Amino acid sequence: MNAQGQGPPPMVQERFQS
């Protein structure tokens, strides 16, 4: 949901950012 949306998918983002 941040500017990191340009990287991995949302599923991986939640685990990466969380």
C-alpha cells in the first residue's frame, strides 16, 4: 500500500513490510 507497490506482489509485500 506504500510506494513499494513497484516491487513484489501485495501478498509478499505484506510479509515483507510486516
